[in-house]
Amino acid sequence: MGMRVLVVDDHKIMREGLRSLLEKQPDIEVVAEAESAREALKLVEEFMPNLVIIDVVMPSLNGIEATRRI
């Protein structure tokens, strides 16, 4: 079973770039993307990823607080 990853960044181009790089690895599956930390909290419950790659600086709820909640 491969690594299930959630990518979280408020910049679309960063999410797309990370997804592109990660999906080239045979043992990694990007299960979802989120543009906000609040959205990420919901997606973690839905997709149960093994790894969350999250931007630290985001509006509203930052990545550090979201990581604590995850």
C-alpha cells in the first residue's frame, strides 16, 4: 500500500506543482488537495491520508494550528 497524501496550500500553482511531483512517485497517491486549512480539516476526516503537506502561512487558520488539530 502506498503513501496517501493531502496537499494544502492557498496558492493553486503550488498545489498543482506538488501534486505533479508527488504523482511521479510510484508509491505515492495524492488523495486530495485543499486551498485552506479549514478545508483540510474536513478532507483529513474524509480521506484519512498518511501524510499532510501543508503551507504554514495561510489566511484565517494557519498551517501550524491546523496541524495541531489534525
